[in-house]
Amino acid sequence: MAKLRVGVQLQPQGTSVDEMRAAWRQADAMGADSIWIWDHFYPLFGDPDATHFEGWTMLSVMAADTERAMLGTLVSGNNYRNPELLADMARTLDHVSGGRMYLGVGSGWFERDYDEYGYEFGTAIGRLRQLEADLPRMRDRLTKLNPAPVGDLPLMIGGAGEKVTLRLVAEYATSWNTFGPPENFAHKNAVLNDWCAKLDRDPATIERTVAVQGDDVADVGRYIEAGADHIIVMTGHPFDLDPLASLIEQRAAVGAR
């Protein structure tokens, strides 16, 4: 089994820039393998008018503030930016961070983002079709940028749709993210493996990440058995990093076996 990786998503709602910066610096110092933010324009839960910050702008500060962890959005709404621009943004921050960036993208789903920022929400299948059209544009742009990325700049696709999204993962992605619990993750992981077989893609070339709640970090072996090799705990303000500490401790125990 490959080495288990663990990370944390810091949700940029109901908080301040100073508190976000303190949290990601602490997570980096603790030894997190990855630190993430989300790509939305408004809170996703709780007070809809709580403070909120734009993800890629915050990610640029995170890239300069940290030294060890991989970084990314979990994940970016594809319709929010031109695909060539998104690729260039990720490449640029890859240089700022010294090669520690993911390019994470999904088809988008939060209607308020679209309505209030003037994007066409359309339909779920329409957004998926647009993602399918834009993924090769992102990959092509990355081959043209000068200078090229410093690191591997993994292309992550987030989502769980069995007919389209997981097919796109098998076609284009080097990393995939979805959510727990373990039974859900195991099922979606099996569907992805089926798509890999149909498309002649080596399933081992796709990193399997799973995002979990803070109360679901005990016994990560459940997720490892389900096929996960990168576990990300999600937390909002006040940023409780104890679940991340638990994941780091379990990572060490798994590695010592």
C-alpha cells in the first residue's frame, strides 16, 4: 500500500483573514500533507450573510505562507473562470509555492454563487458537458505555459456522478475527491475502477482522496480498506485541528506497520 496522506480543508466562512492564516500555518507546521480551501462566494451553511472570502485569492496567500503541504481548492467551480485562465492561475501558484499545487475542479453546484455573480446556472448535465469540454483545454494550456509548472500539478476532479463525472476522472484526472462515509466511498471507488477498465486506464495512476467530517477521523483503516489513500478532514471556524492531529498520528501508525 502507498503511504497514507492526510490533510485539512479550512472553510473560509465566518472567520477572518488573520484566523485563516494562523490555521494554515499551524496545519503546515503540524505536518499535514495537504491544506485546502473551497471555491465559493458565500457561506454554504449557517448564517448566509456571515463573513466570507474568495478562495483563489486566499490560496495565493496560503502558497506564500506555507512550506511543506500540498495546496488546492476542494474543488473549483469550473464555470467561474475561463479554463485557460484557471490553468495559468494554478501554474503561477505552483511557482509561488515551490511546486506544491493541485489544480482541483468540478462541475459546480451552488446556485447562489451563479445567481449573484452573474453566471448562468443552467442544468447539472449542462455544467458537466462544459466541464468535459474544458478539461482538455486546461491540460493543453499547461503544456504551453512558460515557464512550466515546478511540480507535478496534479489535476483533481471532485464529484461522484457515476455516468459522467467518474468517467471524466478516468479520462483526465490524476487525483479524485469525493466524500464519506466509507460505504459510499467504497462504492464510488469501485465505479471509478470500472471506468478505468473500460477506458484502459491504470487505476493506480489516480490518487483517491476522501473528505470527511471531524467526527469521522477515528480508525482511518475503514477508509483505507475502501480504497482511499488520502484523507482530508473538513473544518470551519473556530478551526479545530485536533482531528488533523489524529489523522497525522494514525498516518504514522499505518506507516510503521
